[in-house]
Amino acid sequence: MGRAFEFRRARKEKRWANMSKTFTKLGKEISVAVKQGGPDPELNPRLRVIIQNAKAANMPKDNVENAIKKASAKDAATLEESNYEGYGPHGVAVWVETATDNPTRTVANVRSYFNKVNGQLGTSGSLEFIFDRKGVFTIPAAGIERDELEMTLIENGAEDIQELDDDIIAYTSFQDFITMQRALETAGIAVTSAELRRIPNNLVTLTDEQAEDIIKLIDKLEEDDDVQNVFHNMNESE
């Protein structure tokens, strides 16, 4: 009974830790969006998308409003968005997106994570040929008229439409992301999340032991408060 209690407590603590990390990430995204386009979501499409994602992640409304207010203050810290590209063990490409008020600290930390697993940071743009930046929209399938939805998606730039569990996933080019977001909004179509991802166009298949080395690097990167997203081209379907 004691072990079962500890197990449940450990799972609860991990769940809360993941939620806290998600809220921190969303808070930084709000800050960057407000600095770039102002605090009014009606006039700031990027902010509007982030608020939508925050709602889907169950981020309290007060947290969202406080983040906007904080970012709007004259003395608010300015966060710099930076990308780091490199190779982890076994030739796996890793793309790291960050938002930080101290780029010197961030690049030093990211480089150290790569070095500890015998990986190496590359130059900016060195992985552009491996990753395509795509808009990814997750739409609940329940109650949706599929034919009408597909027509809306195709007319507004959907390059691919897939079904995953109870959701419909639509992919757009980076350039069509805002167009699609506005079209779904106008059509009153509920979206669970709308985000930009780095999608690999080729994958590296590893053994289980090799995959563990990459997972350790990804975990370490995602634990860093300055890191917003980590993308890689390890084949996870094997």
C-alpha cells in the first residue's frame, strides 16, 4: 500500500510539473506576442492563437490576463526568440526553439546539453534542409460535418488532413498559418490547438538503446526554462 501511494504521488507530482512547464511556456509566448503586436487579441492574431491554446491547456483565465498585463508594462523584460540547431547522438538532428532574457546563458546551457551526450551544435540554418515549418491545427471530430470541414481546410491552404483518435489534424505551410486560423475562427470551428512545428522530412531509425540516448538529451533540453520547443528526426514509430 505504501509503494502504491508513493507511485500515485509521483505521478501526480509529474503531472503538476508538466502543467507548470506548459503554463510557463504559454506565458512566454504571450509576452513575445504582446511585445510584437500589442495586448489586444482582436488586433493581434498571434496573441489570439496563444490564448486559444492556453484555454485548451486549461490555463486559468486570470493567468492569461496577468501575463498580458505584465508584458504590457513599460518595464517588462524583453524576451528574445532564438533557434539552436545541432546533432545529438547517432546522427539525429535536433532543433531547439527558445525564448530568453539572457541569450548568453541560454546558448551556454544548450551547448552543454549537446556536449554531455557527445552531440554538437551547428550553425544557424544548418538543419533547414531537414525540417519544414508547418502550421498544425487539431480539431475535435465530434459533431463536425466532415465534408464541409474538409472543404474549408482545403480552400484555406491545407496541405494534408489526417485523423488521429478523436481529432482531425490539418497541416498548412508556414505562410498559410494565419489564413487558416482566421478561416476556422470565421467558420466557428472549434480548434483544440493551433501551432507551428518543425516537421522532419527524413527520419533516423534507432535501436531502443540508441533512442534512450536521444530521449535523455530531449528531456534535459525540455527541462530548461528558456526552451520552448524541441524537434528531432528520430523515427518514433518503430
